[in-house]
Amino acid sequence: MFGRREFLKGVAVSAGAVYGSPLEAFAKRVTAGKLRIGYTCITWNSFPSRSGDDATLDIALKDIAAEGFWYFETFPEILDNWDQRGKLEPLIAEYKVPFLSGYITGDLVDPSKRKDEIARITRLASVVKKFKGSYIVLAPNGVNRNTYNFQEHRADIISALNDYAAAITDLGLQTGLHQHTGTAIMTRDEVYAVMDAVNTKNMKFAPDVGQLQKGGADAAKVVKDYLPLVTHMHLKDYKGWQYYGGYCPLGMGMVDIPAILKMVESKGLEVGVMVELDPSKDGPMTPLETAKTTKAYLERMGCEFQT
């Protein structure tokens, strides 16, 4: 087992290897502090609860604010829960981290659910708008990848994404496809097939670069190929170990983070880049420690944070 002490030693070694190289100076020049990077709340295990009570949003915002990240992202259901208890606005006011984006999963493969899904997605998107969010991260539904046949569902997937994106943009919000492992859109070929066919007037691209890498793609190459459509991103690294769903703090895995940062900065995407790391019950670092590690890496890349 890879223990906490060995993990922290690995952080120091990998940091020295990257930060002391010519890559550091190159990345610092290309980012130039223009990116305003936020953080998703799932690292703190902030997920919608069946009991209706999410107890970790406040911890997440406290840590995100302490490290100077610019925005936060969470599920609309969590916002609604905290709002109904009269606790959301005071929480945001206390930590002064603006809400930027909401994560919504939609069923793409079952046309019989389409009408209800449009109504549900519209309702959740309205929650995002209520709290001054501007973006809906639209993820596909989970499927059994062992038996799933993408081509059999391709037409329904594209039709559903067009319908959902139209409903979201009618509210004055932006949205983008967020591919994900274990779902109806996972592989490089599936992403390309969808993004080449959807109505990109409404449906943009909001990739999770760690998920792309885990799904077998070269994440930086996919971002490059669809950069004109990239309007949001989960900035995540992947190393394929037993913690954090195989993911890791930025700079410790195989995702070409410097190349991706260079591309999004050159595109002028100042906001919409959200760090994400999956939660891990027995991980060698606390959520705050992983955020600190990632922040240190991003600072070496030239990114600036709130003080």
C-alpha cells in the first residue's frame, strides 16, 4: 500500500522534477496569470443526499476560499437544499467565493424519458440561474459499458443533447457536453462523433480532461481538436492508482496539464476552468491538502489566486 508519508515524498519529488525544469518557465510565460481557476466541491464529498441534507458544502467553500480559488461548482440540488434552509446566501457571503456552474446529468439514451428530462433539467438550470451561475455542465447518464453499443443510441444521444441545450440556453445560460467514464459518452471516438453532429450553436464542449485520459484518450489532443468549442473544463489529472478514483492532484499524473493550460489561456477562457479531484475515503491526503498541492502546482504554472 502506498502510505501517506510515501505519497507526500512523491509530491515533493514530482514537484521538483517539474518546477525545476524549462517546462516551468515556459508554462509560466503562456499562462501569465490570466486564468481565474475555480474548484468543484466533490473533493469534499459534496453530493446530493437522499436525506436532503448535505453537510459538506460549508467545509468545501471554507477550504476553496482559504486557498484563493476564484469560483466554485456544485450540484443544483445542493444549492436548493441549502437555500430552502436559509443557509446558502449567508454561506456564500461569508466565504466570498462566487458560484459559477452547476453539474447536471441527463438521460440521453431513452427517448421515452425526454419530456420529463427536459422539465427536470430546466428546473435545475433555473436554480443555477437564481444564484447567478452562468454555466450548466451537462453529463451523460451512466450505462453498462460491457453491453452498451454507442452506435445503437447515437441518434437519440444527439437529439437529446440538442433538446437539453436548447432548454438551457433559452434560460440565458451556457452549456457544454461533459463526457465521463462509465456513461453513454466516454471514449475519444464517441466524443468526436457527438461533437461533430450536435448543434454547436447551443451545445459547446466542457471536457473533463482527467476522465478523457482515464477513458483512453490523449486529453490534450482532444482539447486541441475542439478548442473553439471549449467553454468550460474540469481540470483533473490521472495516474491510475487506488486513490481518488485513479485521479491525483495536478502535476502528479499523465495528463499534459501545461499544454492544456496554454491552450485555454490562448483561447482567452479566463473563467470556467474548474479543478476537480474525486473524493477518496482512505486517501493519503485530506481534501484541503490536495487543494494546497494543486494550488502550488498552478502557481508554478503562473496562475494567480485571490488573497
